[in-house]
Amino acid sequence: MPKPSRTSRPARYRLTTAALTGTAALTLTGCSGFDFRENICRSSEYPVLAVGSTGSGCVPNDEEPMPGYTRYPEGKVPQHVDDKWDVYWRTHTLDKSGNIIKAPDTE
């Protein structure tokens, strides 16, 4: 009687190893479906906009904005780099009266 073939076992082992290695690589490279988004400010800060330009900054939660800066209008505050409001405020700003205007340095 012939011995059972052992070639199928190593092939299956190689396939499993390749699948696990591929899964690990996807997880480590960020291609696993998780979306990392960089925050605009740290959790102890809030973002502020330079009046009359597209400059911005972060201010500690317990402080008021520095002169020449103001809080973003409610509901239009960028939270993450490249989110809807971060992109919007690259071409818009607030004038001294708090009105949203096209940023002068983008015209």
C-alpha cells in the first residue's frame, strides 16, 4: 500500500501562512478599513481662525483667543485635518464684523 502524500499538507500550511501574513500587512499599513484622521487641535484645545486671513491656531479650552483671532462660527468648526470645514476655511475667513468672506489671499 502506498504512503499517503504529504504534499497537500505543506501547501495548505503555506496558503494559511500567506493569508495570515497578508492580513497582518494590511493591518499594519492602515489598509484594513480603519480610517485614521488627524485632529486639528489636542483634546484640551479648540481651533481659532485669524481674522481677515486663512491663518489658524489652537487655544487652551480655558482661554480666550489671542488678539487677531476668533472662534469659528458655530457648526463650522474644523475637527480633523482635511475635513469639510478645514478645506472650506482654506479659502474663506471672517471679517472684523464676524461675516464670512472669501479670503483675500486666495483671490
